[in-house]
Amino acid sequence: MEIYSDVVCPWCYIGKRRFEAGLEIVKSEDLGVDFDISYHPFQLDPTAPPGATEPVLQAYAKKFGGAEQAGEMIARVSEMADAAGLDFNMDVALRANTLLAHRLLWLAGQVETAVSQDAMKERLLRAYFTDGLNIGDPEVLADCAADVGFERQSVINFFESDRGANEVAAELAQAQSSGITAVPTYVVNGTWAIPGAQEPETFAQVLRKIAGEATADA
């Protein structure tokens, strides 16, 4: 399962919780299959200037046609987040360019890295939606990485290099060429996709189908 998402996407965080709930349902059924889950980059706003931030209410007002509409949008997703067990503080959230965050997630996905992509993804989502941190700042990202087990200075050194930059750019291009235009999108075995933050039982049904196909081919 390849999950395309952005760390400033509210539905990606809500979808993560729902997917995890669906996965737990299937794991409890002991189907004898392990699921390989990886995260891949998508930028909701690739034109966001690096090094700059903007209050999310202001960014949403531009996108959705005014402050009133932005407030309604924030209230709606915050309510959905609360139902998923998440604490959204959108009043302090800061929109920023997410390219460095995606590079950090790429690093967490390398085989030699002890930190899991899931742990890194979770920390970045919480940094943005709950903590009001600037997830476009390499120093902040290094702090977040240290929270989940990275050596902080190694992450600073990573950002000072160009490691992972070409790979992330290639993955972003691949998402575009594959027709992924919104997130979250869940790609199954590289062949078909599930769009959006589906309910846990929907994810469970998909995972059962994958498990059934895997055991049939074994």
C-alpha cells in the first residue's frame, strides 16, 4: 500500500487514523498476511515560498473565498478530526512549503534508517496540526526528527546536502503522471487507487481483498 499525502492536508491526518483503525480490524482477524505500507510525497501547494509561513486561516480564506468560508472549513475538519481522536489547533497552524518535510520522510523510508516512516509522518502531522510549528524550517524539522529517534545533527547535515532531493522530485513527478490530483490517495499493489479518507471498514474491506489475493497466489 503506497499512501500519497501531504503533511498540511487535514484529510491526510484523518485518513491516517481511519486507515490505522481499518488495519487493526484486519490484523485482529489473523489473515496471515503482512502489509507493506509506505508514504509518498504530494504537495498541495508546491508554489508556497520556501522559508515563509502564513496562518492557515489566511491561506484558507484565499483558497475558499473568504474568512467566513475558511472558518466553516476549519470547523468542519476539526470536528471530523475530533471524531478520529485527533486534536486540531488550526488557529495556530502555519502553512509552509512542505518539500523539506517530504525529504525527511524519504530519509525515514531508507532501509538503513532505524526510524520508521510512520513515526516520522505522525510527528510531522502533529507538529503542523496540533503544535503550530513551522514544518518548512529545517531546525524545526530536525527537532521533530530527534523526537522520534533521529540524531538531530545528522538531520541538519542531511538538509545541508542535496541527498533525497532528486528522489523526492521524481516521486512528485510520478504522482502527477499517475493521475494523482488529490490526497490522501492509497495505491494498492501499484495497480488501483482508493481516494480520500475512507471509513475504517472500507479500508478493512480493501485490506481483506489484498490478503485474499496474496494467499491465493502463494
